Amino acid sequence: MAIATMTTPLPISLFPFLLLIPAFCFTICHANSDLLCIQSEGEALLKFKNHIIDPSNRLSSWVEGGDYCKWIGVVCHNSTGQVHQLHLAAPLSPYERSKLRGKINPSLLDLKHLSSLDLSYNDFSSIHIPIFLGMLG
């Protein structure tokens, strides 16, 4: 005499719980990616921004407490979160409004892994090239 075994399907009430597992994992992973942000590098970028005149508000994404790796013009290493490049070239436009001006703050020296700084087509003609730029990288 064969005993019939019957598998019971998961109760329907567990289905919503199973949908929460991927959402929970995503939240944990996203929270851990924020650990990659190095506070001193974000502060250095904000100090740099504070000395820049930005008439077209190109650096509007650069806000305190934000993930600086997602800021416009900032390129970070995927696994370390360290700033590797700053792409802040002005768009090729006849309008002066889109050009950054001001002072280049030495806070950029705090970006220890910065290998590329592009400020081309902006209007820094009224300042001397800071000596510390030769110490970057």
C-alpha cells in the first residue's frame, strides 16, 4: 500500500513577505554603498564649490549630506568611492552664463586619488594658476 505524500503549497499569506526580501536586500546593499563615501572628500568638494561662482547653477547637485559620487562632474572609483576625476568643463556655448568663475580652492588637495581635473572652457582668466595644482595626483 503506497502512502501518498502531498506537498502543501506555501500559504498565500506568505507571498507578500517573499516580495519584501529583495526590497530589504536592496536597502541593505544601498546603505552599504553609502559607506564608500569618504566624508573628507565630500567636504573638500563642497569647499571647492563655495569658492566658485556658478551663474548657471551647474553644481546644484553638490549639496551637503548628498552622495558626492552622484554629483554632476564627479567620477568615483566603483569599489572605493574615492574621487578619481572632476569633469567640470563648461559646455561649448557663446553664453558666459554657463562658465564657472572664482577661485580654485586648495581643498582639492584632499582628494588624494584625483587623477583628472577638467576645468576647460570656464572663465578662470582673472586668477593665477595656483601652485598647488602641480601637487595633485
